[in-house]
Amino acid sequence: MTSPTREFRRLLEGGEPVYAPLVFSPISALLAQQAGFRALYLGGGSMGYIKAGTEANLSLTEMAQAAVDIRTVCPLPLILDGAAGWGDPMHVRRTVQMSEAAGFTAIEIEDQILPKRAHHHIGREHMVPSEEMEAKIAAAVVARRDPDFVIIGRTNAVRNTGLDDALRRGEAYKRAGADMLYVTGRKPEDVRFLGERLPGPLMFMAGAGGLSATELTRAELYRLGYRLIVDPTTPLMAAHKALRQCYAALAKDRPDPLLGAEPGKEQAIVHETIDLETMLDIERRTVER
């Protein structure tokens, strides 16, 4: 049986980008798998929102526990949004080791200060010198036990210090040992510029709405060297809207706008998603005779 890390490497070598949507729970991972996705992304921003905080408030152990829960039921490769690595190079060593132990197949590390700040969510960056980030990446490379575990070096320099600095940082992080680069660029022209100049493979992060909200296609991204597409937001925004509308309807004794008058139908689908029949079958053959 191919290991998740080896499978992820194999997918990255395929003829199209790997598309990894946000997941934030075991059932969301199962639904993503059923939809046909072949890799998943545990995003810090959304996990912070779920805890009614921000990514800056999350700990490594919280993300590791989430991975254990997800990997218990879903075998797909799982990518960790590793924020700023939860420390300096010595701490990054443990971050990588715990990430591997929790079942992640890749980690994304960015060049932000620690502790991170909530202002990151509204576009205000607090970047560390490139040399500090290079040391973290080098430490991550040495720390990994599985050579197939993917280390992604990230910089948000485009919206902070400009394209030239973003290119310099990306090239430096690659030299430091990063297997993949994520250099943020929201504008299509920036994404194309970076793709034409940075060494691949590259990661692209879609905004809310996924690729449908941008003029870029999977085929064009692939030609530009992008081998991983991540959507860190859309599933949570959809879930938040559904819950918000559900509670508002319940408070007014109205049917849920999504479920309508027959919520039992969705419960039956939930039972299919979690494979309840397998659990029932085990009980029938053992304790429920």
C-alpha cells in the first residue's frame, strides 16, 4: 500500500494540478473525498474562525489533534497550514516531527513574526527577515524523517514589500530546501508573473469562491508551474452561512432553508457518509446477536 506522502508526491507529478480544498472535521473530509478530491488542506485561518478566534490563537497540538481525527476516517493526503512554524528553527524541528506523527503529508510555513497577529486577516503583514525564514526551512528539511514529506515555503511579500522582494524570498527559500513555493499573488497578472519567474513546483491559493471566482484555469496554472491549488475558505464560508440561516429559521419556528420540511432525508445521507451500516454490521455479528 502506497504511503500518503508517496501518493501526494505522485499526484504532484501528474498532468494537472492537485486541488486540495479546506477540510475542518472528519465529516468534511469524507464529503470532500466523496466529491472526488484526492488531497485535503487543513487551513489555519478557517480553523481559527471555527474556534471563534484567529489563526494567531491556534497551537500546534490543536492542529495535530484535528489531523488525527481526520486521518482516522479519511486516507487522503492532508496538508497542514503550519503558520510560522510555531517558533524558531529549534521549534520548527519539533513542529515537523509532530506534523509527520499526526499524519500530515506536507506543511506550509510562512515568513511571519511570532506570535502571529490578527491583523494578518485584514492584509497587514509582519514579516521576518528572509534569513530567519531560510533557517526555519533548512531546519524543517533536516527534521523530517520521511523524505517524501513536502515542505512548502510561503511568503506574503507581494502585498507587503512588492514583487521583486517576493521573488528574492521565493528563490532563497527554494535554495534553503523548500520542496514547493507559495508566493501569494491574488491578481491574475501577479500569479502569471510569479509563475514565469519562480522555480517550480508552485502552490496557488484560491480566494473565497474557488477557481470560479478568478479568470485563471487549472490548465493555465499548470502551464505556469503551479502543481497544487488550495481553497482555504469556501467550504467554511458555505457552512457558516448554512448554520446562520438554520439557527435564524429555528428561532422563528420556520423550516430550515436548505433542508425544507424533510430533514430526515439528509440524516439518511449523513448515515451513508459516515458508513453507519459497517458499524451496524459489526455489532450484528458480535454484540447484537
